[in-house]
Amino acid sequence: MRNTSSIFFLKALLVFSILILLGNETIGQEYGKLRGFVTDSTSGEALAFGNVFIEDLNKGASTNERGLFLIQNIPADKDYELTISYVGYQTKKVTVHIIPDKITQVNVELSPLSIELQTIVKIGEKVIEKNTTDISIEKISVRQLDVLPKSVETDILRSVQYIPGVSSTGDISAKYYVRGGGSDENLILLNGVTLYNPYHSLGLFSAFDPEMINTVEFLKGAYSAQYGGRLSSVMNIISKDGNKHRFGFTGSGSSLTIKGLLEGPIPNGSFLVSGRKSYSTAVLNKFLKAGSVPIDFYDLSFKLNYSSKEIFENAKFSIFGFLSNDDVKYNDPLREEFKWDNKLFGFEWLQVYDVPLFSRLGISISRFEGEVVPNASSLKPQKNTVNDVNFSFDMNAVYDNKDELGAGLNFKFLEAKFFQKNRVGATTNLEKLAGNLSIYGKYKFLRYENFGADVGARFNITGLSKNGSGIIEPRVSLTYRIFSNFALKGAWGLYTQEVTALTDEDELISVFEPWIIIPDYIDPARTIQYDVGFDYDLFPGFSFSTEGFYKTTQNLPIINNKKYLSNDPDLIAGKAESYGLEFLFSYGINPLSITTSYTLSWAYKEADGWIYYPKYDTRNQVNFILEFNLGSGWVFGGLWNYSSGFPFTELIGYYDKFYLDDIHNTGLNSGEFDPFAILGDRNLGRLPDYHRLDLSLTKKMQILFTKLELSVSAINVYDRKNIYYFDRSTGDVVNMLPFFISGTIKLIL
């Protein structure tokens, strides 16, 4: 009975799709189509989310994440002038002739501006996006991130924390939380492949080198049916292909790492290899108060692309990989060791057909391994291994009336192993091998200029967990443009998740978060989310948007803090609820760009009948971002952020408690007395408000054939003493980042 409404929705969707398909009449000979790719003239890299506009028809399209655009229903046997624009590039105009009942293909290369971060207005953007169902979707390029002040270096995971609806727990972690959901509820993809541990340095920084990123699509709620497996958000990172025109090298350094990127052409394709290595831990003393931590890490990524008209026209084949490793190893046999390791490899075939049809075939392997080696310390051993083999196929067809039909299937073969022993000697040994087969279908109703709808569903034929089969996840997203500059938007969706990271919410820094498949005694976590909002373009360059959301979650896996025996369950089923309002103001006309956001939200969790605030719940959050182009290659950036106090559990007192080393051994010297903290109700206290100002100055210059970029950032300019936590053993206050200066240098050959 639990899926009755979902089955009804799926039947209605099938009937609706059939009726729509029957209604798609073929357009006569007097119309044609225009298709093409927009790329960087210097490297051949795809320019995602750019704009192609036909001014005579007041019609256009945005490029997708691969740089592809398609414009339908163009009156044929005529010449038209196209305007192609992209932030940081020279706007280009080209003339094309449209052939009746044919697809005319025009590939356009744009030249970078001399000042690459120059702010421009996207020509025709608001006209192009009239009926796009894009609520809660953020499209980010690395160019937008480079101007932000850097605590160490550009970091994609830290940067998304400034998006309304996204929060963190302070300066010390790159982990982010979306609309009241936990960090393990965020799906992070590299070229469509899941990465299970996207962090370096105990979670302080992202494992993604920004130099290898082309673009990022971030979906923070009620996303469409093509994605599944997580409750809160999706981040899809597309890596660069490599320079198709010439060989090049980019080298850069910061106070933490040195890195290099090599790229260049190969016959009918290109390659890219990027690597980063830590060399100093001195800057980590700003983040960690426990003295020097011997963190050593690296990451390595590569991509090889091939495309030939002799084999398949408009096809691209890619092989890519990503490896990262972290070690925390003290030269002391009495100290513990930590190890983390990612290995990701994938193959991708992208195909654009002669008819308006696009397909993607992906095969991948993603492996994560983490371990805590206690040595002679008081810690207990832990080890986690995840092996993920995935096959996916997606297709998207575009009809003459601009409607789109998308469908796909995904097969995931997942093995998760986890072993640990807690302080009272109870062991956890979880090992599971399972497969998930899911299919999805969606129809985008875009035939009317002022109305758009994305209606779809995802069906889990088989699940990773015992109760994960036969679940249908319906999704709906709507846009209605009442006026040319005002649009109403809404979305609704049901989402399930069958994997979880075992996170102890009482830990200030979650050093070790193992991934497991949800045990059979708990149903898959299930979230229903509602989104509603509007976009208002007040005048050219200035826009305002607001969104409201409401989320409820059932069967949320929560660590069982009452596990005393090995046969006690490791997890219990909890609940979660969150809701809030998000406001975003943005202004961008050269030379000034300003973005201001405000979020008002509430988040709750329930476990064992107790309702409490999760550690990342913050009532008010404000972000102010400024970019000013000073000219001659100089760019000034500023960032001020504020959040009301995070919850914490208050200390009431202490008593001496006897701990057994082994619950099965109660003889002499079988344990020891340790102070035991008596705590108040969970997370009922609130830390003082948090706020911080960061400033940056960047200079770009050309010296002969070499490009040089220097950047200096001032972090916490007015040295705000933001409290991180109260040390329960001493009563001392431990603060977050103090004022300090950081810098980066980049050399491009």
C-alpha cells in the first residue's frame, strides 16, 4: 500500500506522455533547426551555460554542460545573425542560413577577454530562459570561484557554502549541509561518477583541484528524475577535456600545496593530466588548535578524449580517472594513524544524432578505502571499504515544438565493508554486496513560451537493501512566466537513499565517516520535498529571487548511542524535518558585480522519541559577495558572511566513571576510571553569532608568451573571535580562524 500513490502517478505519467507524443505534429518544410557547440578558441574547451540568441526572432538557447545548443522552429530559407555570449569572453556575431526541414550545424569559438574575470551581462539570457524549469539549480564556473577570497586556495566545496540554503559548521570544515539535510545526503559526481570521500586534510579542504574543473551544476533541492540515490542535493562536476589546439602547462602554488597541469592535442582528440601535492602543514595550525598535524595528501586526475567524423560524427569518447590519498601519520608509536584513499575510473560515450537526439553511455568504477590504525593510542580500530561499479545510459530527444523526452537506466553494483570496535568492546562488522537497477523517464513540456513543466519518475526495480525494491520516486517541476520579467516556479519530489555515512554528530570534526549500505532492519530513508518561489528581473543587470522549501524525512539512519553489545543494532530509524525561506539579490554590469543572499531556516531531527537541532542548524544566514574590476588585470573581491549561533550540548558537571577495556573481562586491572561529562539536553545551547570579512586582490598579466596570476587574500580582516567549541576538559574557549594573509601564484605556459 505504501506505493499506491506513486503507482497511480506513474500510470498517469505514461498516459500523459503518450497523449503528448501523439500531439507532436511534424513541422512543415518552411522551418528548420540550428545546432552547434560553443567552445574556447584557445583551448577548444566547451563553454557551458553560455547563450546563443537570434535577435530578429527574439529567440535563443543556452548551451548545456557540454557546450551544445539547439534552437527549434526557425523560419527557413533565410539568413540570420546569431549573437553568442559567455562571461569573460568577447561576444561574437555570426550569420547562418537555415535550410528547410534540416538541422544546420554551426560550431562557434569565442575568444577570452584580456581580463578574464571581467564581468559582462549575458545577452538575451532572461529571454532565453523564459520557461526553463530550473528552480533550485545553480550553474557555476571556476571563473566565478577564482575571484572569491581564498583561505588557502580556490575550493569548490567551500564555495557552495555561500549559496542560499547551504550551510556549514564554521571555518574548520569543507563539508556542507543543504536545506537541513546531513552531509552524506549530498551526491557528489565527477563526470557522472560517484565520489565517496571528496575531502582532504580531515575534511578541511576539497579533494578537487579547481584547475581540472570545467563547470559545476549544483541542484540543491527537488531535482528531476535523472538523479537518484541521495535525499538533499546533487553536485555534478564536469572536468576539462584538455587543450585541443596546442600543448600547455599550468603550475601554481599556495601555502599548502604545489600543483601542475599538462594538456595538449592528440590525433582527433586531446588529453589532460593534473596533479596536486601537499608540502607544508604550517597553515593548518590556523585551522586545527591541537598543534601541528602531520597531514600528507595528493590528488591526481586525467582525461583522454577522442572524436572522429570517420567513426561517428558528433560523437566523443572519453576515458578519465581520479585518485586521491591522505595520510595522517605521527612519528610516534603511541599515536594513531589515519588513511583515506579514492580511486575512480570511467568511460563515457557522448553522441549527438542527426535528429534532435542526445545520448550518453557511462561505465565506471569508484573505490574508497579508509582506516584508523590505533597503534598504542586509546582509539579503537576502524576500517571501511566501498567498491562501486556502475553502468548508465541516458537519452534525450527534442521535438519540433521544443518539448523534450528523457529516459535512462542505471545499474549499480555496490560492495561495502565496515569493521570497528567501540570503547566498551562491542564490535561492528558489516559487509554487504548488492545491486540496484533503476530506470527513469521524464517529459519536459516546453511548447508554450511562458510555461514549462518537467514531469517524471524514477523506478527502483531492485534495491541495495532488502526493502529497496519496487520504489517509485515521482518528480514535478513547473515554471510560469506571468510577465516578461517575473516568473513563478515550483517543484515537488520523492527521494530515497539506501547508503549512509556513519557520522557521530557529537564530534566536532568527523575524522572518520564510513559508508555502509543501510541494514535490512531499516527501510530506505525517504524524503518528500516541496519548493516554491519566483524570479524577478527588476532592470538589466539586477535580479531578485526567493524560494521557500519544506522537507520531511522518514527512516533516517542514526547511530545507536546505546549499543553496548555486539548484537545490538548499529543504527536506529529516525526522522527529520526542515523548512525555510531563501532570498537572493544579484547585480552585474561591468565593472561591478554584487551578490547578496539571506536564508531563514529551521532544521530538526528525532531519535528515540527525542527531538533536537542538528549541529548545522542555524536560524539566520547572510552572504555578501562583491567583485570589482579595477582594470589593467586587477580584480578586487570581498566576502562577508554571517550566521546565527550553531547549537551545542551544554556541560552540567563531571563524575568519575569506570570503563572496562573488554566487556567480557572483568578481572583485576580490566579497566580504568576516567572523568565522565554530565551533559544537558542535546544541542539545546547556542554558540554566539558568527561573522567574518575576507578580502582579496588578484592581478593577471602577460609576460611574453607566459600568463602570470598573483592573488593575495586577507582572511577574517577584523579578527572576529568566532567560537568553535568549549573544551570540556579545561573549560577553555577554542576559536575558529584568526586574521591571516594567504597567497597563491599561477603560471600558464
